Amino acid sequence: MPRKAQLVCQHLENISRQALQDYQSLIKAYVRRRQGVYALYRRNKLYYVGLASSLQGRLKSHLRDRHADSWDRFSVYITIGDQHLKELESLVLRVVKPTGNKQKGKFVKSEDLRRRLKCDLRDFQKIERDTMFGTSSGQRQVARLPKTKQLAPRGTSRTPIMSRFVTKPIPIRAKHKGKTLKARINKDGTIRYAGNLYNSPSLAGAAAVGRKTCNGWDLWKFQRAPGDWVKLNTLRK
């Protein structure tokens, strides 16, 4: 089985401020030239959370800066690399909201789902209303494949399989022999790849990889959220 990605490689928790002052050389040896997240506590309550590319310098500075008299214990979490440090700090700040932090954590690419929730609630309530009063305008209409010469081979359905899952165009991609293959699911459910239209992920996948058959649900991926690419098969679960 593949090893799971590791973020934290070492940690030191619930250490007194006095120990940092009296045994700086020992603690310095642990955090020298190391990066990670640290937390300051006052009377067993979280006071401040921060990240640092140099934990040694940051902890030392907190012995004399504006936070100097506001904490009595600390913890450090040494990470492997600093790629996700900023978002990790932002996550903690938004969840815990320490009293000593003035800034609210920000995410670089994360989508705020509140706006989508408002739209979905409005649509959901409209469907409920229409159902209650016997109208059909709130029912979702499944798009049909327009008549075109670019149809799937004989013996396949004329209705695009993906029409059940999409309401707007969605970019998709796949990896094959070290190359990235790009396609798009149209609003009507057809899949456009290399200028041609296909009625199913598998037909599009077979054309993309140059085979007679292909499991397109496992081949193609879509971006479920910013940076989160998952297999099309996720839509059927």
C-alpha cells in the first residue's frame, strides 16, 4: 500500500515559558532551521497561533514582543516543508479564533459555499412550492442531444449519459502516458474532445487513449472544488 502523505514530523507540546527561557540551547537544537506551526497558551487556554519558516527566531521574539506577558506555555509542530503552512494556520485561526490573533485566516483558492448554498436553497424552495401547488416548472429538465452529424456510434443511446449530472459546462482532464488530456462536458451532457462530440465518458476516453474500449468514469477527472480533482465516477456514488 502507498504511504500516506505526512505533514508533521515532530512536535513538542505543553512546554512552559520558563523552560524556553532557561533552556534555550536545548530547545534551539530541536527547532533550529525548522519550519512549522506553534501555539501560545495562557492558563491552559489557547491565546495565539502562528506559523514560521524559522521556529527558533519566532519563539525567541515572543519572549519580548507585544505578546511577551500574555502566555505561559507553548507547543510547536515541526512540518515537512512549508507548502501548506499558511493554509494550516488559516484553518486553525478560523476554527479556534485565538484572542491574541488580530488577523482572520484566509484561504488562497477555497470556494466559499455560502453563496452556492443560498442559490441552491432558493432553487430547492421553488421546487417544493411548485410540487405543493401541482405545477411542473420547478422540475429539472434534462437536456437532450441536439441533432448533429457528430453522434455516438450505432447501438449507443442518443441521450448523453452526463446530462443527468451537469447543468453547465465542466472542464475535465486525464493522465495518459505522462501527458495531460483535456476535454469538456457541455451543458447538454455531450463531451467534446479534440473537436469531436461523444455521448459518454467511456467513448471520449477510448478516443483519447487510442483504444477500442475504456472506462472513462475512472479515466476522466473533474474539479469538484478549487484544486480538488476527482474521478467522474464520484458523481455516480
